[in-house]
Amino acid sequence: MKILVCMCIVSGVLAAQDSTKTSAPPAAPAAKPVKKAPAATGIPKDAVETTPGFYRWTDKDGKVWTYRRTPFGVTRWPADSINNGQGVGDRQSAGSEQTSAVEQGDSIRFEQSTPFGKRTWVRKKTELNDNEQRIWDLQRKNSTASHAAEKE
């Protein structure tokens, strides 16, 4: 019986010591100052949209910037820079090689092959942007050249 009482007392003392050890949190290290992220830059109000989603803007020093709105925010880079060996214009011309244009009355139907399948859109002739106009002109030039070659 005495042994049983002693065991209870010892276990009670040990439990009390454990609870005091766990109740006091360890000292936290000193917090380092956190740098604030740079302010999110938006597309300037006087920027000109060159193609859908791309904007061109010249700053007060005369440097030309290209802006693009992405799902992750607005990105900006110098207009004369080259990305992965291709500038924005090069990527658009590469895409125009995979795009066909067919006249449908006063509209033009564009078809472009993409990794996700065929993309098709229709635009009125009076509402073509620069890239679509370039594709349409190239398509007409190629079709007249092929007709001339067939006649010879």
C-alpha cells in the first residue's frame, strides 16, 4: 500500500513538472525587418495598345517600354529587348505563319493552329488590327503569287 501511494505521489510530481515545462513557450528569435514589395506598376494612362494585351509607352527620358497585363499582374520590359531570342514582333510574325485568313463577305475568318487545337475568329475588314492586317495582306499576296505560277 505504501508503495502504491509513493508511486502516485511520484507520478503526480512528474506530471506537474512536465506541465510547467510545456506551458512556457520557448523564447522567439528577434524578428528581422521585412522589406516591402515594390509598388505594383500599372499600365500608364497614355500607353498605346499595339496588339491585344500589349501596350507601348515612352517615359520622360525617351525610353520606350512594352507592357503586358497577365493573370499575375502587369509586366514591363524595354521595347528593344529580346526575350528568348524573339522579340514581341518576332513572336507575332511566327504566329502569323501558322495563321490562315479567308474572306467572308465584309469580314475575314482567321484560323490559327495552337498546341491546344485550332483557334478561329472573325473580324470585319474595317476593324483589323496591325497583326491581322499583316496576316491578311500576306495571305492575299501568297494567293495571287500562286495563281500567277499556275497560269505559267
